[in-house]
Amino acid sequence: MAGSRRLLVLDDDPTGSQCVAGIDVAFDLDPAIPAEVLTEPGSTCFVLTNTRALDEADAVSLNRRLVAGVLADPVAREGLHVVSRSDSTLRGHVIAEPVAIADELAAHDVAVDAILLVPAMLEAGRYTEGDVHYAVVDGVPRRVEDTDFARDATFGYTRSDLREFLEERSGGAVRAADVLSIGLDDIRTGGVGRVHEILAAARDRRWVVVNATEYSDMEVVAEAVSLLEAEGRTLITRCGPSFVRPLAGQSGAQVVDPASITIPAGRLAHGLVVVGSHVGLTTTQLRAVQERGTLVEVELHVPSLLDDRREQHLGEVVERLRAALQEDDCVLYTSRDLVRSDDPAESLAIARSVSDAVVEVVRRVRSVKPAWVVAKGGITSHEVAANGLGIRRARVEGQFWPGQVSLFSAQEAPEEVMGAPYVVFPGNVGGEQALADVVDRLTAAVAAVAPAPDAARAPATIGWIGLGAMGAPMVRTAGAAGFAVRAFDLSSDAREAVADAATPVNGALEAATGADIVVVMVATPAQLESVLFGDGTSGAPGTGGIAPALTADTTLLIMSTVGPAAIEATVTALEGITTHVVDAPVSGGVARAGTGDLLIMVGGAEPDVAAVRPLLDALAANAPVVGPRPGDGQRFKVVNQLLCGVHIAAAGEALALADSMGLDLTQVHEVLNTGAAASFMFGDRGGRMVEGARDGAAFDEVRSALSIFVKDMGLVSEAAREVGQEVPLAASAEAIYQRGSELGHDRKDDSIVYRVLRGE
């Protein structure tokens, strides 16, 4: 009986919501998320704090910050019951976290009467009887003090009697004799009235041990808690997963099957399994999946992640996964290479680096929209959800077995992740067939919504014009995603260089004719006008522009950075030819263009954006719609280029000063790139500047030409003048790029601004 209770569950690892369904879970630590969820009486929200992996001081601080944030909302604090959800085998900050919650409530004038300790997780064989907590191991009930759980290096203990356990873990601050107990006889014979009587006697944060071997025991206790709260009393709870269910007013398990798993429209027909390691139980479970069907294995080679091969290796893995997911379910795992260090801090750094690599691959792959994602392991599942998929809030849809392996759907996440099924599969759960069973249910759900082969819509045909430093790798990415691309550039070498991913053609008009989508990826407004309307340079001699090839059904996708004025002029000029124009300038650099990891800023009407959305998602990790009109994307890009242009110039100026002071540029770059002065541009362009200082030929390896920023900073100045906004930093940066142009550096890499500022 939840009544008007608002239940805030602070979960110290990612698996605690496995006994509930239809409840929101915050993967982000912004207290505004649970505060918003808890606006309705009877609502419940989990927040994944992962504090079991933190030291006590940090765990206390985080608990207090989250509680304070929710209490700051006058609606959410009404009827608030805070649960500190933790391990059913008694590990974790069992004393410190509930006390921290009580302290924060007291700071907001809410006095806690009782702290309930209810560690049962019945589905896993963990229960309390006679105040002694048991865990079933290999089919045999054992006092938890006699299990490996009690020998945990961080949270070990020697007592199974929960009153004695509290005294032990509190260092005597909680005396066993002072702990109240709700026994099975109190619950089953005395019922709600007797439990209410025991709880009513609790004052001043009195600990209360709750015995339970069945859900019905906990349901009686939850009802008594509701009566106490209706009388104005305040209780908080430290519990395992099971007691959350009756506190939330739920009963029974919600087991998912293919019919109850929703696969949103527009997703691929294949999914991704992510594991942080490939040993032990996981290896056995993966083998079982392979025996039932095809699961393409993609390995992250750990040694390659720890040296200068990292970026190249990540790019190769991302490209392979993006391609493989078009045809098969895939698994991403780390290699079994054991990289050790005698230094604990260094070992932790290695583990963090490998974990970050797994997350980075998922982040870059998510834009192809796999049908589903399964994350194997508690820590892995949280990192993949929060940082790989970008999920801030998800909903627990149910479990694959009662109390085990939860299915989530993303509710607050990047557009390409929204609604997608996400499975949290703890590392130590299930038999050897468990993972295969999960994958089978997911693939059956996909099959149930997949169109028949003859009804499937073929990928759009793309006409692509412009194969420069960014255009060429973008074409390869589109080709790998299954799009049929006809590609044109004035350079025959550029055309032939993409022949493995596209069909090279000899003119822009030929590329555009019959295409569903025509992409223009040129450098300047003048080139855009030439491509569309012709001046003898847009294609083979005499062909003119591509406008005659555009129809009422063609969508023109302009991905060049040409400024809002040029886009608006184009829309006007195309009236009567096509109204389907999408403005989508890109950012991210050549390497990300090749892995489908770009940022694309999209402006256009909703139906037009929908027509190009599959292509955008193949090219980008993030392609948000920033406005409903063509030109809105360019406005965003102008702001983006202001920041990029100033950052590059600032990096050049800083390194020029460092060089003039006789500092080691390599060391300056390495050290400052780990602190507050770090930025993408300082890391990327700063590295190129250091290379160029050693060998000037490095500036000839052009990843982004100086001429681009001469043009783009001009667009920034033009946009600023139109709205009357001062941009003094942008003006200074523009002057530096113009000086470089006057020195003949237009076709050099833009990192050459370092040499310009050195006066060389």
C-alpha cells in the first residue's frame, strides 16, 4: 500500500531495481530528475549512485546532495520515504548511508524515528529468520558470516545476527540490545497491528531489524509503515531489492516475453551485447549464444588501448561494429591480455582506460540504432547506459526472470537511443544458457515487428557532391551503412578514392538525377550556388547546375558550412522546384567523419528531417534538430565555429608563448591537456602544432585547411554584424587566420596559426 508515499531509492549499484516494474530509474545524478518523477503521490524513482564503489566520505556526500536536492522541491518532499538500497549479502556502507540520509532530513527539519534494516532478496535465496540473515549457496542455506560475501576485502563482517551485525559495523555506536526486531511471529500472528505497535515505539533513529522469508511478510510490514507515515512519523529504510516492491505498492513479478518487448520503429534488426571481460561465466554464456545462432565477436585489444595506437584501434573497432550490425547481432568485449602494474593507482588507471574505451565505442556506435543493447556486468551496465548511450532516465519494464536481469527503456536520452530496449545483466547471474535466452527473446521481439522482406524499404539512394577532407570519409560511412551513393567531385582522384564505398560519376547532374536525397558538401556559399545553378564548374563542361534534376520528391541536404544567408537564399531560389531543404552543417573533424561520430546541427521542417534521418544517424553520434527552418543549423554552426576558431587561435598563442619562454612544447601539451586548460582543440590542434614545431612538413598534412577558418570566421563576423553583437575575440582570431592566408598558408593545416603567431 503505497498511498501518498513518494519513494526515493538511492541504489548503491545498478542492479537494485530488479524486483519492480514500471518505475523510473535515474542514471544521471542530477537531483532534478527524481524531483520531477516524484511530483505524483505514490510515485517511485531509483537513482543509481554506485556508492558501493566509493569511499565512505564520498558516499555520504553524494547521498546528502541527492536528498537535499529532492527536499528542495516542495511537492516532491511531501510524503517522502528515502530508501538506501544495497546488497542482500550485507556489503556496502550499511551504517554511514542511512545516517547521512537522516542527517540531511534533520537539516531540513525532518526528524527520523526509525531506520528499517530489511536485506532480504528472496529470488536469490537471501532471507532473515530469527534475526539471522541467510544466503543459499549451492542449494544450501548458510549464515551469511559463513559465506565468501562476509570476507569481502572492503565490507567484510563476522556476524549474521543482524542486531550484532549492526553493532559490529557501527563500531559499537549502535548497540545490539538497542535494536528493535520484527519477528516472523509478530508479522504472521500479530499482523499489521503488532508490527505497527513495534514501529510506533521507535524514536530517535532507532534501528529495526525486519525478518522475512516470503513477500507476504514484507507486505505486512509495508502496510504498517504506511499507517505510521499517515500519522506523521518518518521512517527510512536500508534494504535489499525485495522490500522495495511492497513499499512501492507493487506485487508479483513482471516477467517480459517477446510480445511485451517494444522495438521502436527505425531501428536495425540486430542488437549489441557489451561485456567488460571475456572470462569465466561470461565466456560460457557467450559460447551458448554462439551455439544457437550467429553472434559476431568484436574484440578491443587491451594493449592497443594503452599506447599511441588507441585512437586508430578505437576507430577500426567502431567501423567494424557499425558495419556488422547491419547484418548480425554482435558482441563487444575486451581481450584477455592481462596488463598488470605493481602500483595500485596505475592499475586503477589501466582499468579506467579500458572501461572508457568500451564506453567510447558504444557512444560512437549508438547512432546506427541497434535494435537492443545488453550490458553484461554491474559496473559495465551503468557506464554503458550513462556515458555510452547517454541515458539520463530510463524505465524498468520488467525482468527476464523473477528478480533477475532487468529490461529498461530509455525515457530521457539522445534521440537515437530513446525507447530502445536496454538490458542490465549482472556478471554473476544465471546459468550457461541465460544470456542465450535473453538474446533469443530480444531477437524474437525484433522478428515480430520486422517487415516482410518484400515490404522492406530499401535505403535511400544518395547523390553526393563534394569529396573533400570531410566529404570523402562521410561517403564511406554512408556506404558502410548500406546506402547506395553516387558521388561526384571535381577531382578525379577524390572520386576514385571512394570507389570502394560509392559509385563515382562524372558530373554533379549525374549524381543528382534520380536520387532520393542530394547531399551538397562544398566549402563556400559561391560553390553551393555553382552546384545548384551552374557556372561551368559544377560538373562536366556544359552541364550547368543540378537544379533541373531536383523534383518535388527530392530532399536537398546541405551539409556545408555556408552561413544562414546562403541557405535562405537557396530556399528562395528553389521555390517551384523543391520545398524539401534540410540545413545540416557538421562538426567533429576527419577522424570522426570516418567513424560516424560527428555532431550534425539540423534545421528543417519535421517531414523533411524525417526523410534524411536514417542518413544523419549513420553519419553522426548526435544529430539534434536545432530549429524548424533551413538556416537554423547554420546559426548553430556559426556559434560552434566561433568557439572552435577562438580555441585554435588560443592554443597557437599559448604554445607560441611557451616556445618563446624556452619550455618543452611536448611537455606543455601533455601537462596542460590534463587540467582545466584542456579542450578538444588544444588536445587535437595543439598536438599538431607541437609536431609542426619539430618538423614543419607536418603542417602539409592537411586535416582541416586554414582557408576553412578564414571563410568560417568571416561567416561569424557577418552573422554578428546582422544582429549587432560585438565579437572581439572572434575578430582577433579572424585577423590571425587572415594573416596566415596572406602569408600563403591557405592550403596548410589550420594548426599553422602557431607558426603565424611565432612570426615564422
